[in-house]
Amino acid sequence: MFEKCLALLRYIFDTYIRFCKSTYPMIKYGVRLLLGTPLLVGGINLLLYVPLPEDVDFKLMDISYGEVSYISIGTTIITTILGAILIAVGLIMAKQKARKTSKVLITSMLEESAEFPDDILTDIEKKDAREMVVLGLVETENYVNQSIKMFNAEQEVNIYDRFILNHDCKKVLLGGRARVPFLVAYGSRFRNISAKIVYFDQLHQNQKWELLDDVNEDISINYEDIESIEANRNGDIGLAISFTSQILDSQLPPSIKNHTLMISSSVEPTRNLIKNQDNLQKISHEIKSIIDKLSVKINCKYIHMFLSVQTSVALEIGRNYQEGMHKNFIVHNFDAVEGKYGWKINICKNKIEIHD
């Protein structure tokens, strides 16, 4: 109970800080100073018309019209210069900070006219963020092969370093919708970067986009003994993660279902299960540790992934991929009509490909 109260207080504090950062403070105070100058000068001039009590001698009020004019002019100049300086400094700071935030939208399962959900941004981020970078292809005929070609082309021209992470990028707002194998693949392109990744997901109930900034419910994961998992004769080990819905043994390929580690959440599966980025990072760290242990299993050649997860979780799993340390990820796509897993892609160091 105490920990939940602390989590709620932290959420309220973080929300307050985020609200305070919603405008440029230097520009705001500079504008206020300029707007307040006429009031200040008017107040000084009003001193000439203040009626003085006959029995009181306010020598400090014995000021001529000319002196008041000089004071008014001086005050106007000083406040105007100070206001202009504050605005200029604010603009310089905004310019230095501008172009440091990248917006990335994966559009495979969205309309071609899909736009970045700017409502998730603060006022500062709306002004500072770069133009949206779109990844992926909208689903059409021969979608899988065309999407693989597009992904590899994006990798070939180095779109990530040239248009997303370039010019000392500090933050990447990352989200969208696509088939799980491609989400994991795109997530793998954002591994080992210095920029902070901030995820956003589309809510199932109302289709609105939201950041993962809700209260941390501290959801954890459950799984069986890793030591009992061994590779099959082909060197395959499976990893099934059930967050959105429960993955059944009967849905897994027969050759690998007895060699698969099943992971579930500490709560009932549901869409948009993870609503807090800190919670996501904690779960991601645990999953990465599990993948580390599975990759060093005797005769292991591939880690086959069966994922029933939201976009942000799939992207974060992809970010866990470490070539040289992990065996290649083979990510399977679930066919809801057939009720089983169909095509799958192999995530390599510099490309992806269909895995036969």
C-alpha cells in the first residue's frame, strides 16, 4: 500500500513538472515584462496626481514633471531592453534545443495519410521536434516481401543516423502499428544509442495515442525454470510472451513447442497491458536477461519468438538484440484466421530476411 502511494505521488510530481515545462519560461517572462511596462510607467506618472495630506510633508514626492518624464523614459528603456533580452535568450535556447527531438511513426498497419499524434507532445516539443520520419509500408499485396525490401533499403541508406539520430538527437518519440516481426526488427535498429527512447501506443478502446506515463503498476513477469529448456535437433529454442492474449501450446510449431519458454505477466493478459515506461524498462531488462541465458544453451542457433504484446513492448524487445552475444531472433507472425503462426523473419545484424 505504501509503495503504491509513493508511486502515485511520484506520478503527480512528474505530471506537475511536465506541465511546468509546457511553455518557454524565458520568452514568457520577457513578454510579460514588455506588456507590463506601460502599467509600470503609468504608475510612475500617476504619482504626480496623488493628493498629499496638508499636514504631511512627503519630500520624496516633491518631483517635477520633467524628472518624472526622465524616470518614465528610463524605466521604459530598461524594461524594454530587459524584456527583449529575456525573449532573445529564450529564442536562442529554443533554437539550441530545437531539432534535438525526433518523431518516428511506423505506419504498416495505419492509413497512408497517417499523421504523427502531436497531441502527445508538450508545447515545447511541438515547437522543437523535427519533421516526422515514417518507417515501413502500408499493407498491400505482397506486403511481407515488399516490407522486407523497404526495411533493408532503409538500413542501406542509413536512414536512422541520417534523419533520426543525426545532429546530436537527444530524444526519439517512437511508436506506430505494424506486424509484430517488423516491430521487433525496427526496434533492433535503435539499440545502443545515446538518445532517450520515449514510446507511445495506440489505445485499443478509443484508438487514441498515449505516452507510457500512467501510474507504474509494477507489473512483473512469470516463467518456468529456464534450466529445463533445451534446443531441439535443429538448434531452435522458443520464447513465447503472453501479454495481450494467452499463447497456447497448440498454436506453436510442433517441432519447437516442447523447447519453448512460456512467459506471462503477473496480471491477466489484456491489450495495452503496460502503461508506464519505467515498468516497461524493468520488464525489458528481465526479458533481456532471459534471452542472454537462452542464447548460451548448448547447440542453440536461433531464438524463435512468439509474441502477443503491444507495440512498445515489441519495439523494446527488438532493442534488446545484441549481435555477437545473442543468437539470431526468428520472429513469428500470428495468423488470427488460421489460429497459428505463419511466416517469420530472421533478424540479422544489418538486415532482415524471410526464414524458411
